[in-house]
Amino acid sequence: MNIDRRSFVKTAASLGVGSVLPFASDMATTAKEVLRIGFLGTGLRGQDHLAAILKRKDCRVVAICDIDPVMLGRTREIIKEHGASLPTIYDQSEEAWKDMLTREDLDAVIISTPWEWHVPMAIGALSEDLYVGLEVGGAFSLDECWELVRAEESSRGKLFFLENVCYRRDVMAIMNMVRDGLFGELIHLQGGYQHDLRAVKFNDGQQPYGGGVEFGEKGFSEARWRTPHSVHRNGELYPTHGLGPVAMMANIHRGNRMTHLTAMASKARGLHDYIVKHPQGGESHPNADVRFALGDVVTTMIHCQNGETILLQHDTSLPRPYSLGFRVQGTGGLWMDVNHSLHLEGRSEPHRWEDAAGWLERYDHPLWKKYAD
Amino acid sequence: MNIDRRSFVKTAASLGVGSVLPFASDMATTAKEVLRIGFLGTGLRGQDHLAAILKRKDCRVVAICDIDPVMLGRTREIIKEHGASLPTIYDQSEEAWKDMLTREDLDAVIISTPWEWHVPMAIGALSEDLYVGLEVGGAFSLDECWELVRAEESSRGKLFFLENVCYRRDVMAIMNMVRDGLFGELIHLQGGYQHDLRAVKFNDGQQPYGGGVEFGEKGFSEARWRTPHSVHRNGELYPTHGLGPVAMMANIHRGNRMTHLTAMASKARGLHDYIVKHPQGGESHPNADVRFALGDVVTTMIHCQNGETILLQHDTSLPRPYSLGFRVQGTGGLWMDVNHSLHLEGRSEPHRWEDAAGWLERYDHPLWKKYAD
């Protein structure tokens, strides 16, 4: 790539929509010209980003790469709805993205492909001197992690992780409180990805969420590519929702670093249970024979150089309410988004903490009466 | 001990007050005669048990052992208030408890001494064929654990841990729900001891809670004996509040067992911070130089033979609301006493789950407005 693009980008448009906001605000400061963006992957997440970008006058989508005809059809519809001109489509093969990256008129790419493509595509784009907004999912080995680090360092900071939870309004408020010292010296932090994804991991092959127990070739959208990870891999498959915000609060790589970790997985029961109990599933459905490697609850403890501990929990295969389970705890108090309670040393803020027994008495449900009496 | 006492005890009175209820109900079934009880340790916890026992007509306190004159004074007052006759007092030396255990008129003992006495006293009592109600705190080495197991097995079940949380009303209700299958197959359990004990660990040497930053010889009650453990030991010092209930739910030693664990501690800051900021403390107070070994937050992951994971958290040196942090999670749903929410597969119980951002908007406190806007 030539120097012109780099200098152009430095003065190019600032993006500012949804989870691509921080990516773009890192990239440019003044809106003199139009930023030319390419999309690698236009599944449902990529389509969200695309719709956000198409609303902006300071951006132009010049190229799109995807090989799924259904998703490309939806993508064309979105472009049409926004009255934008059709970008060049790269859909000839799984390697078509490499051609796209060599375009001279490209300033940045947004990568929203299945996880296993993230590292090669990000490295490919960085080596072409492009700014990269990368959906999370990340690397599959320590080697891949180091490759990504080296590519990012060579690019002098052109890689940006699109971890949207870092920019949740309450998380940013807590970050401000951390920086302002309200929690004192930080001691322990928690986060996680605790989200019942069963109707994401399985569908009927037509709709993205639920309606069946199909996945892989017979599934649609995330059920097609995400669920096989639950079959073949056991571990913390999606750490960044929790780790992103707390790593920023703990100043990781800003005077602190993670030194070691250990993780433990429970047995895997939730996905099988879902298949055999689903109206479109059952004991005789072929997927009832699938053995899932991913433990239903995976817990990871991380130790930091400055003495903090971080706890992560990955819990996506069981019935549960959504919760990232944040906890930010220091010598001055703690915040948890699990129970929404705030407790600060020496302050009298109202908080919603209530002991369980008190709740039990107030909770007038027949089920509780049955089991408590 | 003679066979008469054993057969007597088997038909002796059933106790039923406070945390000694389960201990006693294990011990006897019908109230034919009076159960003769001895107390090892009559600090504040022992005094609570004593007052509970003195209320019963089917029990008699025949012996008491303690070497603290202040606590013995309080104990005598309690006995006087209840109009009971004064039991024999064993207070001559730290070894006086051994004499007490050889009494022929003793059926059972309740041990509420500092932690380090628990195992020798329990083994001593079991070897005298006495029923033992043992406060928690437990053993200090694997060897001690095995000694206790062997003594308990030789006694054919006369040892009972007085872990009161197992008998909290909501915990028992959840146990009933577990047994009834409402949570399906259990997958992951959590518990802990998350209790701001700083005003227990430090006091003014006169009152049991707070008023100063003294401990050890200059402290009173728990500050005298408990706080040195925070100076010298780093680990999960008090696992049973959390582990007791979830171990019962997970059928530990009833077809399941714990196979391995790993633990991680944060840095230790809370106790030092408390000392230097306390009005009776300060940077120049001698205790400001004490280095505490106990990490403020200690997290332990345990794996079970049947595939469940258990997470424990010990957090007693930081400002925080009280919470044992229970979570009982299976293929059918989960209970958490952290946020009091209940979520059951396929049911429509109301639950109090609210997303953090929604809470933030409703939470009209100036502090939040300051940091969120």
C-alpha cells in the first residue's frame, strides 16, 4: 500500500455508530473526506455494522466479501434500502477476501466472519496497511495470538477489537468511577459470558434463532459455524465480553499484565438436553447422538502482575437469564451487575441488597411456599 | 466409656434450637431422658449455644471448659439468668479439656473453641465415645483431615459439623427443589464467605466488634485468635458456609465426591487499609507495619467425580455487603442468592432479574448521573 492512503486515513472521517464507534474514533479525528470501507463477512453481525456505516455521509462501502448467497442477498437488500451504490462483491471462493484486500481504494475493513477466519484476515489486512475493526472470537492457539500481536505492532496500532461491552453505558460509568478512585485500589474483578445461546446454537436451518435442533451444514447463521465449536472444543470460548472491560479497568498493558491463569469446565449436558427435549428434536433425532465437548460452565481464574485476580465465566448452554456477571471490587467498595447493588465505603447510597431469607418471605409464590414450609 | 452411655444417648433427648438442632436430631430421636452436655469453649459463639441448650428441659449442661476469665464470667451470668445449676468448670490450664472429657456423666460435647483446637478436641471426645457438635473452622493439614475422618469412622457417625448455613430456611427450600428435580441435573454450584469482617478482626480490646484496630493479645474475642490467621495464612480459611450446602445438594459422599481443586488469591490490601484509615489507627500505629498474608479475595474451583464444578469465594477483608453468593445451576435452571432471581426452564415465575443498564436509568442518584453522563 502507498503512503497516500495512510496519510489520508489519518485525516479521514470519524465513524461513530454502534460498536464501530470506538474503532473509528481511534482511526481518525476530523471528517475531511470519505472513508472507504470493505466488509469481510456480511452475516447478521456484518449486516448490522453495514447498516450503521451506510447511514453515514463520511463513509463509503466500496467492497464486500462473503460466500453465503443467502446472506449476500440480505446484504444487497440493505444496500438498496439505504440507496447506496452496490460495492464490488467478492464471493468467488473462500480465498476471495485476499483479492479484496489488494484494492487500492480501501482504507479500512470490518471483519465479521466466523471465528476461524479472524486471525488470517486481520493479519492479511494489516499487512496491506489497512485499519482493521475485528469482531471478537479471536485466535485458536498461542501461536496465532503472537502472530496477531506482531502484526498489530508492525501496523503501529491499526487493529481494533470490536468488543461492544466495553462501551455499554453502565460499564463506561463504572470505568469513570474506577479512574476517579471511588473503588480505591482494585483487588478483584469478574466478568463473563453468561447467555443462554441454545436457540442460537440450534435452529431449523431457515430462521436464525430456534425452531429446531439443527446445526452445522443443516443450520443457519451462527448455528452453522458457531455450534461446531461446542462439539469440538472445551474451554473459555468467548472471553472478551467479560475480559475487555475489566482489563481496561485493571490497566492491563498500561502498567499491569496478566501473568497466569487456570480454568475448569463442568460436564456438558445442556445442549444434549435441549436437543432431546425439543419438539423438533427427541431421543431419535440424529443430533441426539452428538457428544459436545464444551463444558456447560467454564470458569477461569487469572492473576495479574499487580496482584489483582480476575474471574471469568462462560455459560452459554443452560437455561438462565442473561448476565455478564460483572464485579469490580477494591479497597473502597464494589459494583456487581449481577444484583445491581452498589456498596461504597463510608457512603450512604441506597443499594438494593436484600438478604435471601428476607426475599423468600416477601416472595409470595406458591412454589416457594411449597418448598420453604 | 461404657456401653450404657451409648445406648442411653440413642434414646435420649432430641435437641432443637438454632444451629445445634441438626446435630441433636442426628443424635437421638425420642425424649425419654435428659441429655448431658459439656461445652468446650464458651466464647461468644459457645455462649449462644449454651443459652439455646439451657432453654431446653431435655438437656442438662454438666461441664464447661474455658480459660478466658472474661468469657467465663459472661458464661456464669448466662447460666444464672436461666436459673440453671452451675456446671463443673474446667479452667485450670489449656489442657483442662482432657480432664473434662473423661467424666462418666457426659453424653455429648459442643466445641466452640478457636480453630486450632477443633481437631484435637473432636478426636479426644470421639475417642471417649462422646457425640460431638463441632463448630466450623476445621483442620490445618491434610494429615489432620485424615485423623478426623478416621476418628469419625471409628465412632460410627458421632461427629457432626455445626455448619449453620446448611439450615438456613431458603437454603433448605432450595435443597428440597434440588431433590424434587426442579433444577434438573446439577452442573455448577457456587458459595462463599463474603462478609466484611474488618470490625470483627479488629476492635479496642474491650468490645467484640470495632472501636479500634487491635488484634491478638490486645484484641478481644475473635480479634484475639482469628485475626492472626489473616497474618500468617493465605488460602480459603472458611469454606464450609458455602461448601456445606452445595456439597449436600451435589450428593458429596452420597454417590459423588470432590476429585481436585485449584485456588487463587488476590493481593492483601483491605486489612492494612482499614488500620491506617481508622480513627484509632493511622500510619504510625504499630499494626500499620503488620503484613497480612491472606489475600483479600480467595477463589477456589473444585471438580466433582460426577462432573459438577463448585466455585468458592472467601472475601472477608474488604468493604462489601454480606453475601454467601450461592448459585445452584442445572439443566433446568438456576438459583442465585446474589440477586435473588429464580429462573426455571419452561416456567413463568416472576423473577427480579433486571439488566444493569435499565437499573442505571432508573437509579436516580447524583453519583450515577455524574459518571454515566
